[in-house]
Amino acid sequence: MGDAVAALLSDALVALPTETVYGLAGDAMSPAAVTRIFATKGRPSTHPVIVHLPGIELVPNWTDAAPAWAMALAAEIWPGPLTVIVPRGPNVLDAVSGGQSTVGLRVPSHPLTLQVLNEFGGGLAAPSANRYGHVSPTTAQHVLDELGDVLDPMRDLVLDGGRCPVGVESTIVGAWDDTPRLLRAGAVTLGQIAEITGREVSTATDGVRAPGSTAAHYAPRARVIPIETADLDKTVATVTGAFGLIAPADLAPPEAHHIRLASPRDDADYAHALYAALREADEAQLDVVIAVLPTDVGVGHAVRDRLLRAAATGQVTS
Ligand code: TXA
Ligand code: MG
């Protein structure tokens, strides 16, 4: 723990577990640390990064114009899988905001990372700890697989906090005016946001720059084919050779030759297992992953969102 804080204070990077996915953290007030985060991920400088805080009481250091509804929402959910995008305060580095007039803030709930944040006492910029365009890591080993050869072994650290309990990235809510905008689906649902804020939640993303949520990403090398349960046999018949299958535990595997990548028991289990399953598909050098979509409720909505993005062809971006 002390080592991690000392590393962060000397502008080194620390990969840390959060309840959602592993993050690659650096001092959000240090231009040198933030520059290294972008270089290490191979991420374009126009993509803003989320600032992780030890507690809601530090929010005024990062914004002086957060809407009251957004702070009420944060107070209810934090520590937890929610990021609010609020107007940026005067001290926020341009690199953290990606040149925009806003900053993303979140208090994560993983105990190890909360301890680091509390001891560090400030904000940690932390995107997901994967190379730009790859699937987010949900174990320390995934982080090493992604970044082991680009982190500096003399300075940087990877903290192992076990497998991330949620498994998909935080819900992102745009909070710069009276309207909550759902910019990225996650474990905190649209229904919860509406209920807590008492406001209608917009899902329109036109005119909003949230780079990682527009173009296709979250994709493995394998081609992902998301399907509804009823289409399983029909889809399997169209695939030649071995394929990977993600399907509910109670769904019997089809006859064809396949590797069962995950057998989620419910939507939360699906989210928890998803990214490890996609990584396994690439390790097994599968060309195709057939994924039976979960129901569109709760975190199942976020899982569907990621699978549909992974399936979208075109530019890979975050
Ligand atoms: O669960 C998570 O949010 C994880 C963990 C590590 O906290 N972090 C994460 O960070 O997923 P990242 O950078 O991989 O994805 C954050 C997304 C990016 O698509 C980024 O463009 C968007 O949030 N974002 C961050 N700050 C923003 C801002 N000020 N305005 C618009 N979009 C923003
Ligand atoms: Mg990411």
C-alpha cells in the first residue's frame, strides 16, 4: 500500500482493481503522470480520463458547477460504479479533460483502491488498464498481459485485488445541465438514475463527445455474434469450424464443436465473466464467438451494450 502511494507521489503509474475493471492510475494533477497514462495505453490525447476520488467531499476541488441532482445521485451511489461528467473546475489539467469543458469523477468501491485513494488524498486519473482498443482487464493477470511490456518495472506497480466483482465499466452520466444523460451503460441503471434524481434521463448522445461510447470498441480479435436464445441452433449451423460459446448455464450446448467460454447463471454473473471469456476466445485463437444475449434488465443492459459494440464492425476506439 505504502509502495503504491509512494509510486503515485513520484509520478509513476499504478494499475489498480476497481469494482468494475482494473484502472491504470496516475496523479491527476501531474502532467507527467497523465502524459504517461496516455503513452502507456497508446490512447489519443483527445480522449478524456476519469478522475477517481477517495470521497464525495473532494468534488469541489474538481468542479464548482456540479448540478445538485448529480451530487444527490453521487451521494446515493458512491462508492460505486458511477461516473458523473460535470463542468470542469479551474485546476483540472487539459489532458485529463481531453480539451473539453468537463471532467469525469467517480468514487470506486474496491477496498484496496479506496485505501490507496485515502492515503494518496487526491484525485487519480485512471482509464481502464488495457491498450487502446482492447477489452478491459478484470484481473491483475489481464493487466500484465496487456501492459506488462510497457510498464516500467523499476517504477510502476500492478496491485492484485482479485477478480473485479462487477466486470463491466462504470455507468457514465453527463451532468452539465438540468438533464441527466446516460452516456455509457453500466451496473447503475437508467431506472435507478431516474428514480434517485426524479428526472427524465436522456439517452441521446448526439452532439456529446464521449469518445469511447460512440464508435465500436470493447472488441476481441474474434468476431462476436450476439444472438437471442431462440436463434442458437440456426446461428451455429452457419458457422464453420470451432467457435466459442457464451450462453446461460441452463442452455444445452449444440452438437457442433465449440469451446464453452462462459455459462453465466444470471445477468450479474454474465457481466462478471464477460471480458475474461472474450480474452479466452483470443487466447484459443477462435475466429467466432457466439454470445446468447442476457435479458435487457439491470446490468444485463450493459452486457448487451458491450456485446453489440463488440460485434459492430468498423473503427475500434478506446
Ligand atoms: O469503470 C470505469 O469507469 C473504469 C474504472 C477504471 O474506473 N474506467 C474507465 O475509463 O472505463 P476509460 O477511460 O476506459 O473510459 C472512460 C470513458 C471514455 O470513453 C472517456 O472518453 C469518457 O469516459 N469520459 C471521461 N471523461 C469524460 C468527459 N469529461 N467528457 C466526456 N467523456 C468522458
Ligand atoms: Mg476503456
